[in-house]
Amino acid sequence: MRFSLIGFGVSNKSVMKFILTHKMGDVFVSEKGQIDQESMEILLKNEVEYEENGHTFKAADADIVVYSPSVRPDSTILEMARSRGAKTMGELEFAYEYALNDATVVAITGSNGKTTTTSIVDHILTTAKIKHFTGGNIGIPAIEGRGESIVILEVSSFQLMGCDNFYPHIGSVLNISANHLDWHKSMEEYVSAKMKLSNADLFLYNADDQFIPEGSGIKVSKKLGDVCIEEREFWIDGQHFSLEGSRLFGFHNTYNAAFAATICELIGVQPESIEEGLRTFSPLPHRQERIAEIEGVVYINDSKSTTSESTLVALRNFNDVIVIIGGRPKEKRYEKLANGIHEKAKFAIIMGDMIPMMEDLLKDFPHKVVDSVEEAVRIARTVARKGDVVLFSPAATSFDMFKNYKERGEAFKRVVLNGEIDS
């Protein structure tokens, strides 16, 4: 059997390793860009044929074509492969079909909070001493599982676009808001990709979300739901759970915790283990991370916020905010973000490629345009007064100035922590 891998990033490197280890057939790698030296060494070591700087008919000449999440299913090379009789699938579906078919698979998606929710589930299962594998979009390819009977996967819309036959035991959609519309052709396509998880045996979804269609499944809601939530507590089948004493704060994290706890209960985790896991979970960095209090001003690193909706969620948790936004926009319109800043902030600082889009929207609001994180923090310090919050929540990607949101968040932390700290 001949396999063709379109794209040679982290996930397809693991797919190649799996195919070769299990002697499933020959592999051909096709990369649209130039293959880096480290990747080239992997290919040469395994004697794998490859091409770079574009896809040719060779990439379509296969029995099975596995494509990276960044490759659209309707791309020319995949259409060509299908016309020649090849079966095409994303790396997530490949893992599901060939490596995870005997496992209880849990898939978690959402425009915001999916990494946090997946990490809470992972922590609760670890606390309960239940053997499992956690991977997917969270950083470890799904194919890297080692036969664990329980598999927890964070999945993205990109990955789900590559799935036609992915039916997890539990599918969870936390929320949907405009995101990745620079890649998806429309909001409808984006929603459709997320909603593929509604085909799970058990579907768990946020019934309060305007973009999630009403359907058959387990509803999480602050109104009428199978899982009922309030500010820092929730109920699952009458069982009460509280986040008092937990380091999770903000209403968005009550949703995340409720989803995680429900998933764990469906798997069979006892309530006391769920409660202990929620109490001992440490929030992930770059997600509304409190990094310092300097002269009575609290500094929050929310670099992971790459959409207007995630920044709006963060703004709702604070008052008297000096908000720092900016980066490479993922959205076409930012009126909603501007309205949220008017409502919850006292001052805005704008940087990066977002400046032309946001400056006009904030022309009647106190704001400053800056060229760097260093300048943004310096301006924030001159504006902030005791009791204020400086919120670094960009609402855009980092790619205009940084490699990724982590590098961006670390830069913010480093600049803030250069000062005298009382934290």
C-alpha cells in the first residue's frame, strides 16, 4: 500500500512514524514549502521519498493520502488524488481509524477554552489515577497514543474539516464565535466543522451559545440545561460542584469546569475525585494569567486571546481596565470588540497590524498607538492607578511581531517583571 503525506509538520511526522513502525506500506512526503534541515534528516534516515516547494502528481499517486490540518480538503492536490482513486483523510481521522478504534475517545472543541477544558479533564483523570492519553491539538498528535483505553483529544476546526468518519464516544462543543475566517470560507463552514462532533455517541454542548444549533445532546446552560451553571458552581444530575477554593476564575471557566466534570462523570470518575481535581488544577499560562501586582495595579497576561470574542470574555471579568490589543487580525470587522472596550475599559493601547482597523473605531475613546510591547507596558504604567487592571489580551494573532502567542506572552511578562514587584 502506498501512503502520501501532504504537509510534513508535527502531526504527519507522527503519522509517518506510525506507518513505518507498523509496516503498513511505502510513504511519500509532499511539502508545499522548503523542508527544514531537521525534517530532511528524518526523511533521509527513514529512506522516505519526498518532494518540496510544491505538490506534483506524485503526491496524488497513492492509495491513501493523509493531509496536515493546515491543508484544506478542497485543495487541488487532494481533488487530484481523489480523481485518481485515492482515499483522503486528515491526520485526526487517520489516528481514529488505525490507532484509536478500540479506545473510548473524547473529543473537545470550541473557539475558546478547549485547551483549558482538555487540561482540566486530563488533571482530573490523573488525580483519580485513571490511565489515559491526552493529545490532539493540545500539542501531542493523536496517533502518539500507546493503546490507552481512554483517549482525550483537543480538536480544532482545521482537524475536523479533514474528518468524514470520526465518531468519538463523547463529543463536546464548548462555544463557537467568529474565528479563523482567514482560512475558512465562511462562518457557516466554520460552524459546520465544529458541529461534526454532534455525531458522537454522547454529544455535550453549550446551549447558551448563539452559534451552536439546538440539538439532541447533553446541554450545559445557565438557564435550562442538563448541566446547570451559576457564577462559581454547577450541578450535574443534582450533584453540586463548587469552584470555591479553585484557582479557576471567570464565568467562562465555570463553563469549562462544568464541561470537564461532566465528561469525567460520563467516563465513570467519582464526584470526590472530580472535586479534588477542580480544586488542585493550576490554570494554564497566557490565559488570563495573573503575573504581578505593582503599586496596586494588577497585570494580566492573556496572550492566548487571538479573537475579539476571547478578549471580550476577558474584559467581562474586570473593571477599570487598561487593555492592550493588537497583532495580525483574523477577523474582518471589530465593531463588537470596540463596543466592549467602550463598555469595560478606561484606556486602550493598540499595536501591530490591527492599528488601522481599530484606531478609527476607538477615535472617541482614550487610546494610544504604540510600536512594541515595551512601549505598551510603559504607557499602561503611566495611565494605571491603584486598583486598576492592565490586561494584555491582543484579540489577534501574534504573527506580525512574534512566532506565536507564547513568545508574545513571555515578552509581556518579561517587560512587566522588569519593574519592582509586589505580588
